[in-house]
Amino acid sequence: MSQKWNLQDIRPVEPKKRRPVAPPAHIDEEKEEDEVINITQPPKNNVPHTPFRHKSEKKSRTVLYAAIVFFVIVGSALGLSAVLGKTELTIYPENRTPNINSEFTAYPDNRAGELTYEIMTLESTAESQVKASGQVEVEELATGTLEIFKTTPGSERLIKNTRFRSPDGLIYRITESVVVPGASDSAPGSVRAEVFADDIGEAYNLAAGTRFDIPGFEESGLNDLYDAMYAENGEAFTGGFAGPQYQIEENELQTARQELQLQLRDALLARVDSERPAGFIAFPGSVAISYNQLPAVEYGEGLVTIKEQAVLQIPLFNATDFGAFLAEETVPTYDGGPVRVEDPSALVFNYSNATTSSSVIRNEESLTFTLSGKPLLVWEYDVEKLKKDLAGLPKTAVNNAISAYPGIDGARVSITPFWKRTFPDDPEDIKVTEELRSE
């Protein structure tokens, strides 16, 4: 049976009494009242009061300033990197080091598939005083070599003693008959011939570079031949003399001449490198020096001044043509293109005929010599064209670009700053260096 409750048995629950909190002893009543009001009455708009708000504002400003400084520093670094950035292209050219020990022949005129050369000529004179034993009358003819040209087609034979005339009317005659070839492909035909003066005397000692005509054609009315043929002397005519010449003891003369020749040889060899044209190769072993004894003159009582002339001639080889010729002769895989010899001194040059080194090699129709050594042959390419081809292209385009250059075996690109992925628009901003890979 359920329990029944009487109304009087129900007692209302009394609210729990709060325990009063005593205010601090040092707070007076007025302050206490204010404090109570602050607690029991919330601020307007129901926004809670934060007594530390000024610290948050200071922290926000600090973060903002730090962010600004960060972006300024990063932006400056990026800008500076862009200004100081660089593009370096490293090229690996084809190269070979063949072992050469062969005989070759070179020609002074252009011939398809053959090695050609040019002659550089240097001259010098020296003198010395020696004792004289007396004097005698001497009469000698000047001699030299002429290069005879024909500017029209068809060869022409010139008989022995054919006359050649200088601008001053001096006559020289060829010692043997020659056949002058006709012109071909706008290039005149030419042949060399030894000549001697028609009379004695020093007046016939002419400087190099004098132009001669053939008076016999003019006298015979052969005007076409007269206009089409002429000659020039590559070296000076020497030896002409008429008058007293001092006599010197043979042993003393030979000793003095040898000293002068050694002096002249050293002086001329020292000039080869400084006077050799750029882009040409010259080998020390290819030097040919000839000496001429000039007439002696009186120096004083019992003394004579002897003079010696030295003429140095050396064949010059175009550096690129020479490298290509060696590559053609020694590298089976060579398929054309320019090649340079990195260090020509790695090759030893010797004339096949020992007397060539003391002859006038300008008069030779060809030069035969041996080369031995292991030269470094490096394939060449057009650096400026390559830079123009790459300017403004993506970094990855380098492989396609170098494929158009057979002389290049590979390449490496370095571009800074790291985020740049293209070559500079200005080709001059691309720095090209070269490295050689081992074969």
C-alpha cells in the first residue's frame, strides 16, 4: 500500500546560506562598495572587461613589424640574387690524341685535299772588323729568283735568257727555259725561275717586291702576252759588285763569318714568334736559313769591315686547316669540320731532305717532311652562334641546340638564382667555358 503524505509533512527547502567573505583589512568601505558594484554590474554591451588588453595590442604590432622586416629581407635577397645571377655553359668538345709518325708533303698553292703553306721571310745583317791582307778588283753579277705570272688561260714557254725589265730599265735574264701555266678559276698561273743581272755592279741589287715586265713581247708586237705576263722577286737580288775588294786570310774570314752567322741566326729565331701572324702554326724544325756574304769595306788602316746577310724562311700553316688535315689523316671517324691542334709543340718537324733547312725554300715547288708525336686535336665550333641560339630559351633546350654542332660531345648548364629556368635574353650574359673529356 502506497504511503500518503500530509501537506504539513512537506517542508520547503531552505536556500543554502553563503558564507560571508570578510573584505581585506586595508580596503575602506568606499572602495569596498565600488568593488561590489564592479562585480555585480557587468560592463555595457555585455563585453567582459579585460584588464591586460594593452599587452595584446603590443604583441600584434610586434608580429606585424617582424612580418614587414621578413618580407623586406626576403625581397631584397631575391632581387640581389636576380641581379647577381649568372649563367654558365660548360662545353665538352670532341677531342682525340692520335699517335703520329708519318711523312707528309705540303704545297705553296691551294690543292684539293692537300696541305698548303705560306712562307714568312725575315732578313737581317751584321758586321765585324777583321785584318786585311790586301785587295783585288772584283766584278760580280747580281742574282736572284723571279716568280713569273700569267693572267690568261693557256701555258706559255719562255726560252733561256728571256729578258725581264725592272721599272728603272735594269735587265735580268732567266738561267733556264720555263713553262708558265695559264690562269685557272681567276687565279693566275705561276712558276719560279732563277735570274742573273745583265751587267755587273751594285745597282742591280734590287729590293724584294719589285715588279718586272717582259720587253721582248712588247718589241715583237705581242701586246696580249705583254699585258698578261709579269714577274716579281720575293727576295732581294744580291751579289752585284764592281770595284776593289779587300782580301782576308781564309781561316780568319771563316771564323768571323761563322760568328756573324750564329749571331744572325739567334736574332732571327727570336723574331719568329713575335712576327708570326695570328692563326698560323710554325715549327722550329721547319726553319730554313741562307747566308750571303756582302762586299767588305775599309774600316781603318789594316782593318776591313765584313758584312753578312741572313735570310730566314719558315713555312706557316693555317692552324685550323692544319688540325683538320691531321684529323683527316689520323682519325678514322673524322667527318669534316674545323679542328685545332691544342699544343703544336707536341709535334716534332723534320725535313725529309736535310739540305732543305739551308736552302731558299720559297723556290721549292713543295716541302716534304716528317711529323712525330701525340698532339691533342680538339674539334671547334662557333661559340657566338651557339650563345645566340640559346638566348631566351628554356634551360632544357641545350641538348637540342648542341645537336646542331658536330664538334660538341656534350654540355652542362648552371643558372643562378635557382628559380631561373631560362637562358638570358642577351647572349653576352652567357659565359661559355670548355672542358675536355678523356677519350
